[in-house]
Amino acid sequence: MPQLRKDPILGRWVIISTERAKRPKDFPHIESKPAQEDCPFCRGRETETPPEIFSIKDHNGNWRVRVVPSKTPFLNPNAELWKKGKGPYDLINAVGSHEIVIETPEHITNIADLGEDYVKDVLEAYCVRFKELGKDNRIKYVLAFKNYGWDAGGGRIGHARSQLIATPVNLKRVKEELEGAKSYYNRHERCIFCDIIRQELSEGSRIVLDEDGVVALVPFAPRFPFEVWVLPKEHSPDFYTVCERNIGGMARVFKKALLKIKVLLNDPPYNYVVHTAPFRRPYPGYWSTIEEDYHWHIEITPRLTRVAGFEWGSGFYICPTLPEETAKFLAETKV
Amino acid sequence: MPQLRKDPILGRWVIISTERAKRPKDFPHIESKPAQEDCPFCRGRETETPPEIFSIKDHNGNWRVRVVPSKTPFLNPNAELWKKGKGPYDLINAVGSHEIVIETPEHITNIADLGEDYVKDVLEAYCVRFKELGKDNRIKYVLAFKNYGWDAGGGRIGHARSQLIATPVNLKRVKEELEGAKSYYNRHERCIFCDIIRQELSEGSRIVLDEDGVVALVPFAPRFPFEVWVLPKEHSPDFYTVCERNIGGMARVFKKALLKIKVLLNDPPYNYVVHTAPFRRPYPGYWSTIEEDYHWHIEITPRLTRVAGFEWGSGFYICPTLPEETAKFLAETKV
């Protein structure tokens, strides 16, 4: 019998459609690896990207992870910030920045195939850029995400990379998550994510990994089959604090979760998004409880189904797998 | 220079990325027509679907449009409604219904290719089912939508059809839209959709069609390239009132808008969703202003880009076309 489950943070309902329940092998294989074309992200072709913003080097001075501006940026760091209205509409100049994090000098496609130390360097590069971008008072939020594979918007060049977009506005989805967490905190004086971690560890049925102070789990009301969230057990609203806290544990569990998805599901396309608190400068009042109520984490969403059309318009998701089953499959996958 | 635009109803920001601006021919052709397999929706194969719920017949007694239950329903009309909590989680039994509207007895794939009278019959079938489903006190909302083409979740059988899902809960996206409209009404005592229609008709640059009391336009802050909204000029919160008001005008403009998209963009996959007010029984207080503040309409979203990965996680959209340009292309397309 299908079931409706409510995401406790956002309040979005999801149909868990067990009538159409699927096992890992039932998903059609979606091609995720484009042909290797002339790749501007490989070692030795550094002049083909815009000038480097930041890099992490090995002891020989060769880069391991490299951050460059996007060649076709969505947002421009040199623009002047203006805002205006027109009738019922609001408009802002697209000030901000759009950067590419090149995750390895080798032509490797999936970050899941990189060593743990590279994954650690990628997280560290994010941290450094978050802190730097946060110094600009016009920037409200930095979104770190990856599109892997053609069907996840990963583009034609198969070289492991992710993106950082710094925006002059708060993003709707982020705001909703913050407000959901705040409203739970106002009622209970506890962080909802900490409560979820406790609940999940005590139930156990949706846990994929529980190692080194980091938990990977299938959420109670996932939007997508085999969706996985990776959360640090230690409470912190800000992603960039992982650098000083537990970057090794996070890198290890994050990489393992990605590799389990790759192995179990035949290297599917996926997205991941780092969920973190916004910079607090402009709204100290409104986000006064954010230190206690929000908890950063990473959400990984494999793109296994194309049956996702009307969800855009309705905010109503249909997930063809039982979360407890997918968690079991993932937990049992050896990596 | 890219621009950030805010959807005035939902408050969601969209980057209009003119740096990557695209013209209609720049979009790769995405296959939307699956091969004709044994089609259970064609005339003469009525026994292959579950028993008919409703149909509209011609004067010879042959069906023109037919509504049947889904063979693999997401929601079940015969289930008992229960709700329960478990730790921080909420759960509901999946009571409701899931129906298929077969839009023609011929094996025609795209509703855009049907005659205006068939499109009118499809809208009328929706109306009849809305009214009937609304009699069930457990049902809060009916979602009418279409997935056309493989990449829009349209499945393998290329026979024109759409879906009706009746749910025991209010959908998140619907609620947000209602709340956005209510908050605008509370401030201005005017319907935001009526204001948008007035603004658009006076600016003119985003209008695709303005005929028979119905407007088709590209929204100010679209999520997708060539997104089109179809709105009746006459204010009404409830879609099903179109039956008594202006079903002919709506069918004509809706069909023309779909055909323009087909002709201009080489028959792309698309979704459409009917946006209408929920049944008001359970919340007369909360939705007390809904008669004045909400305005039903249809949103059509072609699926031209796969670059839509991280939007799921961020609620932040990047649209690679300028709305004023796409409106011009669509307005100039002869159908």
C-alpha cells in the first residue's frame, strides 16, 4: 500500500509508492559518461581556463585541486549591486560569483573514484572559498553543488568538478529549510537535525553509514530513489567549520556514500548540494537562533528516474522505492 | 549581463542568464515520441484498461474522451484515512485517487494536434471529475497535469493522455502559491494574478496570445526556457468554473499555446499543471480571502534543458533565455 510521508523540515509530502517498488537493477541505465573531448581541466592545460583563484598543491608544487572562475558565469563579481521594482516585479543586478572547483588534475570523471585525500582537499577548497566570499558584504549565500553526468546537468566534459555560486539574495529553498528548522526549534528548543540523527540511530533502518562522527542515511521522506544525506553528528550551522572540526571523517563517509551509489546503481548521474547557513550579517535579528537551530549537511540525489515532470509544478514527489529498503541495499554494498 | 528576477507570487529568484542566451534552434532535440507499442488507450481496446469512470461521447455513442483509474495508482480510493506520527515524522495512509484522462480514441501523441473541440472535451472531463472528487470530504486537492514525452516523464506509450491525482493533503507548492497570493492581497486588496495580467497587457513584451478573454504569456521570472502561463482574464479561484464561464476561449488559447511550442521547438517534451484553489471545506478560516486572492491558471513548462540538476536542492533556477525574446518568438510563430 502506498504511503504518504512528510518531510519534517520542509513540510513537503512524498508518496512512497510501494506498488511500483523498484530494486536497484530495475532502473534503466542512464548514460553518465560523456566521451572524453579536449578537456580544459586536465593537468598541463591550465591556460585554457580563466586565471586560478585558489589551489591546493602537493609538496612538489603541482596542483591537486584548483578553483577557477566559470567561463560563462551566471553571476558577476565586478557588477555594481542595484535592486529595483517594476510594477509587481523585483529585479536585482546579477552581482555575485560563479566558480568551478576542479577536483583532480587527472581525467577522472566521478569524485567517488578519487582518493579520500582528494575528497578532503575538495571540501577544504570549498571552506577556503566560503570564508573568502563571505567577506564581501553583498554576498548572502554560497551554494556548493555538483552536477555529475549528462542527465544531472553535468555537461559534455567528463572531468570531476563542482561549482560554487555566491548570490546576493537568500535562496528560496534555503530559506524554507531555515524557517522549518527555526519553527521546530521554537517549539522544542532542540535542533531538528540533531533529533533526526538521534531518531535514525535508534531506529537504525535508514542508516547507510555511521562512522567517525558522521552519519549517512536515507531520509524518511526522500524525493528521489536512493537519495542520501550525509550529516556530521556534532552540531554546527556552518559548513566551513568542518575544516577545523572533522574534515577527515566527513571526507571518508562522503566518499564512501558516493562510491556505494556508484557501485550499487551502475554509475548513475547524480547531484549533491551542500546545505549550510547563510552569512548572518544582514539579518542578525531574524536568524538569532540559527547557531542552535540549523545543522549543515550534504544531500546527494541520484537521477535514476525521468518520472519527475509534474513535481516541478506541484512540489509533490513520488518516490518509487521504500527508504528502508534502499538504505539496506546501500548499507550492504561493499566499497 | 545576467539578471536576477523574483517570481512575485512565490518569492523565488531566477537568474536570467543572457550570457548563455539561446535561440529556439540552439536547444538540442530531445526525443519526445516513443515507438508505438501495443496501445491500451486506442479505440477498440477498452477492456485493457480498468473500468471507465467517465466519458464524453459523440452523437453515435462512441467515446471521444475517457477517464479510467490508473493501473498502478499512487493513491487508493478505498483505503481508510489514518494519520500518525513517529518521533519527528508524520505519516498518512495514501487515500485518494489517481485517474488517467485519455484525450482521444485515435493514436495521436500530442494534445496540441487534437482539434479545439477535443481540447474543450478534455477540460470538461477535468471539470466533471474535479466536482465529483470534491464531494469526498477526505480529498483536499486535485492535481491535473500532463507529462508529454519521455524526458518529461511521459512513459513509453505515445497516446495523448493526462492525469488527475486527488490527495488527502495540501501540496506544498500549492500552499506556497496560495500564501504568496494571500499575502499580496492582504497588502493591496487586489488579486496578484489580475495585477500581473494588467501589467503584462500594458507592457506587452511577454504576451504570447491575447484572445477570447484568455491570455498566454511568458512569466517575468520563468524557471524554464519557453515556459508559458495561460490565464483567464476573468477572476476565479477555481479551475472547474471554466465549464460555466469560458471553456471555448480557454480551449482555443491553450491549444494554440501548446501548438506554438510544438512548432517553434520541434515537438519538445513538456509538462503542464493546472493551478487551482483547494477544496475549502476543512479550512474556511484560513482561506477566507481565497475567493478574491487566488486566480486559477495553467502553467506549461517545455523540457528543453537537462541543466536542471541542483535546482531541486536549492530552489534557485537558471533560465538561459530572456523572457521577452522567447515571448516574441512564440508570438510570431504561426499556428
